[in-house]
Amino acid sequence: MKTRVLTVVMILLFCLRIQAQGLPTYDNTNFVSLVKQLIESGKQTANIIKTVQFLKTQKDNIEKVNNVVRQLKAVREIGRNNQRLIQMMQNDLRDILNSPYIKPSEISNVSASFTAIVDHSLESLDFIDEILSSDYLKMTDAERAIIIKEKEMESKEMVSNVKTKTKRYKDIISFRKLQDKINNRETAY
């Protein structure tokens, strides 16, 4: 009987020990590894944030350079338009004014209309020069670019106006020339 009681007690103690092994245990190495991983991911996140800030700065710099390039292209186009305007004025206006079919009273009107266009063109160039070189206008690059684009469109319109006026005066000259031929033709049939 004693052996049986002792065996039952041993079995019970043995069973209790088995249950005691099911308690959670603390593993220090896993915790240290987790902390190291968190620190490394924090460093990587900080580096990513620095990279994002650097890229934003570079994007802003590229946009500024892009705006300057657009402004330069627009100014160059305005200069080309003014050159075309002056060349058209030199060639076509001379032909119109030297035509025998333009009346002396019309010469001043023709000259005045073309001179007004050239004066406006020169005023636009002065205004653009003031915008680009002056700091007192407190403008951003985008605002300058908008104004320069508007002036570029104005210069294109001026070239178009000169072409239209030149064509109109040439048409008038052609009409008067044809009219002169009709009026002075020989009538011997």
C-alpha cells in the first residue's frame, strides 16, 4: 500500500511538474534583436525623410531653372518677332510708300499706323527689360513668366497686324494699278 501511495504521489508530483513547464519563459536574445531591428528601421526612416526633403529641394530648383528657361525662350521669341517686324517695316513699308499709287495724303497715315506698332513694340521690350532686371516689382518667377508670355503673344499679334496692314496696302496698290490700266487702256478695236 505504501508503494501504491508513493507511486500515486510521485505521479501527481510528476504531473504537477509537467504543468509547471507550460509557463511562459522570458528570452532576452529575442528582445534585444527586436530592439536592434526597431533602431535600424528608425535610422532607415530618418534617411528616407532626408532623401525626400532633398528630392523636394531639387524639384524646386529644377522648377526654378525651368521657369528661367521658359522666360528666356519667351524673351528670345519676342526679340525674333521684333526683328521680323522691323524687317517687314523696312522692306514692305518702303515699297508701299514708294508706290506711285499711294497718294501723298495717305503717306502720313500709313507711316503713322506702322510707327505706332513699332513704338508699342519698343515699349514692350523696355517693359520686359524692367521686369527681368528690377527687384522692386516683387514678383515670383511664375508671375514674371506669365507677363512675359503675354508680351510674347502681343508681339506675335503685332507681327500679324503688320502683315495684315501690309497686305491691305499692297491690295490697295494692286487695285489702283489695275484701275489705272483700265482707265488708261487704248480703245482702238
